[in-house]
Amino acid sequence: MTETKTTAGKRLILVLPHLGVGGAQRVASLIATRLTELGADVSIVTWAKTQPDFFPVHHDVKRVTLPDHSPMMNWLSRRINRSSEFDDVDKKNQPTTFSVNQGNELVDGIIVVAKYAYILVRRVLGLVISLSARWRLLGPFGYPYACLLRVIDWRVRALSRVFSTSNADVVVSFLGGTNIVTVAASMGLKHRLIISERNDPSKQRLKTPCEELRPLLYGRADVVTANSEGAVASLKSFCPESKLRYIPNPLVLGEDIDDSSRSNSILFLARLVHQKAPDIVIEAYAQFHKVAPEWSLDIAGDGVMGDSLRNRVRELGLENSVTFHGTVSEPAALLRACRIFVLPSRFEGTPNALLEAMANRMACIVSDASPGPLGLIQNEVTGLVVPVDRVDALTNAMSTLALNADRQKALADAAFKRVEEFGLDRVVETWDHILFSHDSRFVG
């Protein structure tokens, strides 16, 4: 792509909770960098102190970080932290919660009570919004609910100020909860608003009150995008079909790889969380390892299940066959080194890891839980599909690919051909049209 009249000089803001590890963050960084190269004036807005930036962006992309708490909560937290300081040489006397400065017990006690009262009030107000939205107590339209959210959620007010002062032409928000805040913050402003759903709304429930607000507020955006046709279908239940757009995740296609350079290894590349089903992978691999002990398992990613998964591997006596890599900033080497990719998620949008595995000519196994992966992997054509949460089925699929090199190679080649249409330039061109030309759907 070369610089276009629609892109050059346009002011674009991307909004995310953070720019740390995550599929939406990867997509946003790629889009921000490419559109900046094409002449757009791009800013990325995130909340502070959530996660450090993981994905690099173009040096001309502006970074804006908003406070991670409201001014009142920040002040209360700082005041309590000052009260809880203790001398490093007196570690034996460290309190289990916090200590107060001598002579200020009453003041510090009031501050602690005020902090937790503030948290309680916010939760109660969130519940009020949730119930009001669920029962449509303020009517069937989103505006009054957005106004109420603006009153209780400091992020809405802070984000609205950023939009007002930036004179942005277009704002794009990623991820469910952030989408709700961004829609509310955009009320009454003139920029074009696009929100990007990264999961299937029929499978993923947002936190209260965002879940209840989603049907009321999503439709107020100018365009609602999703990265799978299945998610687009789910969004039709509360968004006008005319506003829905399917845009696949952008993909940097891998080079041709000498198959002999790959090792007999299965790769799981995802966060170690319940959604991605890494527990199922380990249990299936334990059974598979009995018939193919020469095959290893590489697990790349971190998450709340990390410790329990490592303990399970030790219990199974598989420490010498399973490698935990942690978060991998550049997974290309693993994608080129392993032969089989597994992602038996319990729900999904369109996972970037799966796209990258296909682009690197890996034989892929996915679950049948969500439409996103099934739009890419057709059973026995571009990979293998197994029932969700079925250890035995995943074990059999691993064995099928590992023990039949010709079948493995044929499915890997078919997977690559399936994702050639998702090349970075083509997808960014689609974003460019939707952002600045008010163009129609992605045609894939």
C-alpha cells in the first residue's frame, strides 16, 4: 500500500486497556504502525499501570496513558501507602496489613474507611446501572445509560476529555469493556466511532454492568467490527446489520520452511487461562506420550493457571518432555521449529496464534467451541477439529498427525493457502477504507 488521500493527515485514536500481551494489542500495534507509515496521525490511549507495553509501535505513534484509578482513589491509596511505610531494617515488625503513623490513628482510620466506602458505593452504583439496563428502566435507548455511566465511571470522563482536546477524526476501541467506556465517552462528540469485538459475544460474558450495557450501547457506534463471521452473526442480536463489518486479524505470512528442520514437537501458544484449555492439552499429551514418547510439548504463554499446570506436569512425570517458555515476544522461531499446533479453546474470536501457526505451515488442531477457529480450520481439509473439553479426542488427533507425516504435511500446506488472504497490507487496506472512506465490508 502507498499513502492515500483518505489516510494522509487524518487523526486516529486507538483505545485499549493496555498494550501488553494479547491478540487485540498485537492487531492494534500492527494497524497503528502501518497507518502511521501511510501518513495518518495515530495515538494509542491506554490505562496506566496495568501492563507494560509488549508490542512495539512506530516511533511517530503518540502514547497517552490515563490514570488507572479515579483521582479520589489515587489520593486515598497514596495516603494509605504513606501510612503503611516501615523501616527496611525492622522487617521483623512488618504488619500483616498496614500500620498507621503514631498520632494519626484516627485520621488514617477515617481514610481507610473512606477508601472502602468509595469502592462499595461504586459497586452499588454499578449494580444499579446493571439492573436498570437489564430491565430497561431508563427506556430502550442507550443515551441515558451512557450518561449514568459517565457519572460513576471516571474513565468515561477522562477519555471524553482526551477526545475533545484531540479533535480526532476517528476513534477505534478494542475489547468489550473498553468498548462500553469508549461509546459512553463519545456521546455528543463528532468523531467517527468504530468498536472492535475480539470474541464471540454469545460465548464471552463481560463484567457487570458492561454485559448489560452492551446491547444498549454497541449499536450507537458508527461501525462494529469483529474478527470472525461467527462473532458478526452473534452481534446481529443487538446491532443493526448495516453497521457490522467482518475484518480478519492482519497476518505477516511466513516464508517457506524446510520441513526437515522442524522437530517432533507440539506447540501450544496462548495465555494459560481457562478459556484456552491448556489443562486439556497437558492431559491429552500425557496419553499421547505413551504411544509417541519421542514427541515433546512446547507451551508458550503465561497466566493464572501456570503454577497448577507445572505441578500437573511434574505429577505426570513429564518434566523432560514438556517445556514452559513463558511469554514469548517473538514466537516465530517456535512456529518454525514445531510441527503441530494445538488450541482446544473453550471459546474464541479469531485467535492470532492460530493464524500465525497456519501462516507458518503448521498442522493445526482446534476445538469446535466457537465459529472463529472453525472459519479457518475445516476438519480434514485445513486441519483437525475435536470436540471441546474432550481429552481423548485431542489425544487421537495428536496421534493422527504425528504418526502420518504425509497427512500432516498436506494439512499444513492447506492451512497456509487458507490464510494467504489475511496478509497485512490487504487487511490494513480494509481498515483504511472503513476508518476513513466509510467503505463497506471486507471481502475475503
